[in-house]
Amino acid sequence: MQDRPGLRSRALFRDERDVIAPGQQRIALLSQLALASGQGASVTDVDGNTYLDFFAGVAVASLGHAHPRYVAAVEAQLRRISVGSFTTESRLRLLRLIARLAPGDLGRTQLYSGGAEAVEAAFRLAMSYTGKYEIVGFWGGFHGKTAGVMGLIGDESKHGWGPLPGGRFSVPYPDCYRCPFKLSYPDCALACVDFARESITRTTSGAVAAIIVEPMQGTAGNVVPPPEFLPAIRDLAHEIGAVLIADEMITGFGRTGRWFGCNHTGVVPDVMTVGKGMGNGFPISGLISTDEIVAATPFARPSASSSSYGGNPLAAAAALATLETIVDDGLVEHAARVGARMLDGLRDMQERYPFIGDVRGVGLLIGLDLVRDRATKEPLGREVTERIFTEALRRGLLMMGYFPRVRINPPLTITQEQADAGLAILEEVFAAVAVEVRAT
Ligand SMILES: Cc1ncc(COP(=O)(O)O)c(C=O)c1O
């Protein structure tokens, strides 16, 4: 077997250790990869090794790498103008296209550069519209790492960052494989929603501006809630006079085999936040809402909701090329088709490998739960999951498999053959570690 990553990769990685601050993404640290290029759903390192990409920069590379139409559009725009907040033709086309694709009457977009920045803007919008100031999120949720959203990280990764800003509350998400109430769907009758209602009454000061929810949770492990959940949370938000923010940063623009995660349940949120795959790597994000909501002040005052880079000509051209390509190439339907077959393949594997406790997903947002024992659901230990990651890498597959909650989110352009090849590698890896798992 080839040495992946190779010697040049490892040497560059080592040299960078002297000048880079720690705290990079775990996948970069574990892989020690130095990349030279990418093409579609594969990337090539500086030693010339290629890897199938089941990672896509955490669901960012929706079109995959170096897509010709994307490259041409960004190159052409760079030669014209890159900077400034003035109207451009491509931005107008982008905003019109977003308004056409977004559900219901969500027809007004404001653009930013990063996901957390857009989520914070959505909070300011919700505060402007409701005159209230508290935010409710979910266990397992993730909306970024800036101060205003950090309190809504729904896991222990926020430990050590206190004191966190006040006015942020979290309630359990229907992560049904690991139900916090130890109940089973559908017998639970969505006890988590009743709990959320009660918890909001008892823990907030009664001034909730927004409930923010990921239609499917990405960081938690590509978790898919039951279909009744989102409608129930929308109703709860409206019951308490709050807006519903759907954070579609990962689930937006085709990832789940529909245009937005919300489309799976017909819920039209009051505000959607988008980013990641929308720009295929160009840092662009945004919020989308209605005429009525975006008119609220202070959000609507001149310069009150703008930023230095938001919606600049280069960003707009990159996002327009990305979204037009997703439309023209039918990538949403493609994601649904390829994703469904990948799920079938993984469910077959689940029958062969007892340590695959759960397989779930929609479109090309797929998650696995690896367990020591299916009865207790005790998660597989880090030493085994990190081996799964490195064994996959050695065989030419890059994926977020270093935690027991494996996340699979390849570019929407991945071909069926590439998806099959990736799963074949995964099967080989699972077979290789099966003995080890039995021994632990
Ligand atoms: C659902 C969701 N919202 C927001 C963010 C934050 O985005 P960014 O890293 O661009 O700030 C992320 C990032 O992973 C995310 O998954």
C-alpha cells in the first residue's frame, strides 16, 4: 500500500508546526496532509497521492474542487472588481436566485463572510423585530465560535470559555439514537418539545427573541430528527412570541437532497442562516428573511447590518456561480440519489459489523454511530476511531471518521462510482478493525 500521506506532506506539515498557532481542525492535525490540488470529489497531496473526499471542508465544497465554471467566474470577476458594497449585476442575480429558491416569503437576503457572523446578525435581527433579547438553542447544536453564539454550543467544547454571555439557553434535541430521556420514537410523543416548552418557562426571563435550530444537526454527527420536530418547534417559537431561525449553514443549498433542510417538513422559518456550500469555498454567508422582519430597526438602519466584506463583488460572483451550477446540473436531485444509495450500502454494512450502531442521513448528509456494544450503545473508543480515520486515509479516503459519530458529507458533485469506491474502502477499513473492536 502507498504511504499516505507521503514524506513531503509530513515534512511540510512538520515545518508549519513552528509558525502556526495551535487549535486547527482535528482532521488537518490527524491527517498531516499538505494538499497540492483538487478535482471534483478528490484531492491530491504534494506527494501526488489522491484521496476521495467524503469531507468537502466540512460540507463547504458543494461543487467539489476546481469546478471549471466556478473557477472561470471567480477569475473573470477578479479581473473586474473585488471590493465594495455597491450593487453589481451578479449580486442582483444572486439575491433574486436565493429569493426564488428559499421557501415561502423568505425573499430578503443580507450577506456576510462567515457562518457565526451571519448567525449573530440573525440574532440582532430577531432582537430588533421582537424587542426581546434571549436565545434558545439545542443540545448538540453548533452555530460558530464567536462570543455571541458560543453559549449555544451544545456540547463540552465550550468548557473553559466562561463566563459565557447571558441570555443563552439550550434544550435537548431529538437525537433519537441517544434520546436524553431514554425514550423511543414515536412512543415518546416528542417529549423533548414538551420539555423545551417547560424549560423556557422555568429558565428564561420570558424575553426569548429567537429559537435557533439546525433542521439536521451537523456537528453533533449528522443527526436527523423526526419529521414532526421542526413544525412543533416553529409552533413553540410563535407561541412564545419568538422568531424561528433555521440555521441552514450545513443543510442549505442541496446538501440534504432538497434545497433546504426545512423543505423536508414544509416548515417556513422566519429567518434562515446560510453559508458554507453556498460559496463553494469563497467565504460568503447570509441571512434570509421576510419583508416585514428585515424592516425592523435598529437592524434596518443604514450601516447597521452591513460588514466590510459582506456581498462584495467577488463573493457575489462566487456564490452566483455555485448556486447556478447546482441548479443547472441538477445537483440537488443528484445528492438525493447518490445519498440514498450510500445509505443503503452503509445499512448493509451495519448488518455485517455489530459496531455500527446507527446509520442515518438525508441526501449527502450521512452519519454513523460506532459503538462497543449495540445493547449499551457505549461509544467506540478514540483509539479505534482514530485508527479508522488513518486506515481510511492510507487507502485514499478522507472523511470525518475520528470520532465515534462519523460524519460523511462529500461534494454534491460526487459520482456514483466515487461514492461506491469510497464505501468499498470503508468496508475494508471496518473489516481491518473488526478484530480490534472485539478485543477491546
Ligand atoms: C450549523 C452551523 N452554523 C454555523 C456555523 C459556523 O460557521 P463558521 O465556521 O463559518 O463561522 C457552523 C460551522 O460549522 C455550522 O455547522
